[in-house]
Amino acid sequence: MSLERVWSFNSSAFAPEADEAELVNPGLGGRGLCLYVKQELAKLGLETSEAAAEDWGWRLELRFEGRRFWMGCGAVSGEPGRFLVFLKTRRGLRGLFAGAVWRSSFERLATAAEEVLRAHPEIFDLEEEPA
């Protein structure tokens, strides 16, 4: 079973940067958001990759409690100032047989990620979306 968490919110703090249109689909940004999340999670001791452009926004690879996860950060197309952040597991075959252990780590990481988002003074209307 895949574990996933999705949050949406409004913010004027993460306007697309000039060169983002060359890296992600037009109207989609999120690099500033991804870099903010990366910085704040690193303060909590999480290992993160560099932010990587995807066609839908930006991706971070995470290592937490010896397990691998990934996070996506992006703007919502057609809704200026609206963003999504989602968190997923990256489990190999061994991880499929250790579901309860993965779930515990995932829930702790999801709580930390949500606290990072709630702590930003310019993130409003944060809500969890169905995954």
C-alpha cells in the first residue's frame, strides 16, 4: 500500500522565478516553495536532495529514519497563488514487507512537513487534500 499526503494552500511568497518557465510547464512554479521546505526540513536533521525540476513543479528526495521518501512542490495551474505539496514513500521490495515500520516513519515525517508549512507566516488556508 502506498502512503501519500497532500496539502494545498494560498501564498504570495513563492512567485515563479524568471527562469522557471524553461524548467517546468508554463504557469507552474514552486521552486521557492521547494527550497523553503528543503531548508526547514534540513534544520530538523533530514537529508534532502537538491531541488529537481519536473514538468509539474519541483521534487525533493528525502531520507528520514533510514527510509526514503519524496516530496513534490508546485503551483496549481490556473489558480495564481495556490500551491500543492505532496509527500510519498519510495519503498523497494523490502519496504513492502515492513509496512507498519514505514507507516510510523511516514506519519512522523508528514507531521514535520505540515508543521514547516504552518510555520511560514505567508502560507494561508492550509488544508489536507484527499490523496
